[in-house]
Amino acid sequence: MRTWFITGGTPGGFGMAYADAALERGDNVVLTARRPHLLDDWAARHGDRVLVQPLDVTDPHQTEQAVRAAEDRFGGVDVLVNNAGRGWYGSIEGTPDEDVRASFELNFFSVTQMLRAVLPGMRERGSGWIITMSSVAGLRSVPGFGYYSAAKHAVEGLTEALRDEVAPFGVKVLAVEPGAFRTHAYASFADEAVNETVDAYLPLIHTVRSSMVGQDGRQPGDPRRGVRAVLDAMESTPPPRRIVLGADGFAAVREQLTDMTAELNASEAASRSADFPEGAQGTED
């Protein structure tokens, strides 16, 4: 029996889908949320197998407290799902500094805090799983979502290095890159004012915002089916390093990689010309 620690437990989102899937497999679940009262009815249905914890993942003290509570209740965390996060739209030039920093605090730095909180226990036990919810935007940047894309690219780089660092301790790492999924990720955008400081980008930002608001509730991805795909990937031998979720996400990533490969090949001669000639002593002009 495993114990799952899942951040971002908003009803209807990926966090809840992971929690339900884990419970169906007979595991224990620690589900965290900034508004834990929204999970009261759900938790009551599962009794002692569930622990709901209040958690703002940008607060390191709360993170440590929540992990200690999980360890006290269930003896340790076997699977961490770093799921909490949200999007920020705005131009690179015109997004206010406070929004840039808030985006990275939530979408990147909170991930590092969670890792540092659970990894000591996993290393000591010699086993564990880290599931990092990235995004297709972590592989292909989206105009108007540049800072969100940058944070997810940072998560991708972190996860790539982490995978090799913790492998000797029996800890496995999987990056998950969803496309557009029918969660509540865009639900608040309709009520938020556009916070763009450079008027020249307003047409782009209004288009991005309208697109996201229009998609809300109609995204093609099903979180529960997506989670099943992740759990199947965890059980495969060997498990993949990453998995893209959703047909739209798959198409976008394949196009990105195809374009990158074509550009890399087209620049091969220039790339190779930058080395010292074979046999040279390494002197510079």
C-alpha cells in the first residue's frame, strides 16, 4: 500500500483525479489545498484512508508541516504529485514584475520546496515516485503566456536533472505534460482584469484571454483518463521519462520537435565549424 501526497486538490482538477485513482487502487492519500473545506464531503466518504491538509505551496513552513503530518499519519510519502499551479497571461515586456515573481513562486519554486521536503524520507527508504505536472507549454512556449511557459521550461530542466540524481536511491521521476484539459484552470480568467502594462500588446493579450475563457469547460482532455495514462506509465517496464497527455498536446509537441530537428540538421555545418580543427593545439586568435 502506497501513500500519495498530492498538491493542488481543487475539485474537478488533476489533483482530485489522482486522489481518486490512488484510492481505487487501495492506497492512502494526502490531498492538499489552499481551501481545504471544499474537500470536506469528499474526505468524509473515505475515512481514515484520506488526510486533507491546508497548504499554500508557496509557504515553505506550511509545506514542511503538511509533509510531517503525512509522515505522522501514514509513516511516509511514497508518491509525490507536484500538481499545484496556475497560468498567468501577459507579454514578456509588459507583465508586471510582481506577477512574474508570483508565477515563478507558484509554478517553479514551490516544486523545489516540495521535493526537498519529501526526498529525505524517500532516500532513507530507498524507494519513491516523483510525478511532476509540467505542461505542453514547458516544451513549446506560448505567446502571451511567456512567463508561465518559462516557469514550466524551468520545471522540465529541474526534473531532467533530478531524475538522474535520485535514481541511485531507488526514486523514480516522471514529467507529465498535459495539453488542454477540462479542469478549472481557466475558470477565473473571465473575472480577472487584464494586467498588461504595455498597450501595444493589448490586442494579443485580449485574444489570448478570450481564447482561454472560451475554452473553459470545453477542453478536449479528460483529467481522469489522463491520470489513468500516467498510472499505466508508472507501471510499465521501464517507465518513460515523460508523457504528453492529450491529442492536441501530442500534436503540438511532435510539431515542435520536428521543427527543432529540421533546424538543427540545417545548421549542422555551422555547429560543427565552431570546434578547434582536429589536431589543433587549442590556441585562440
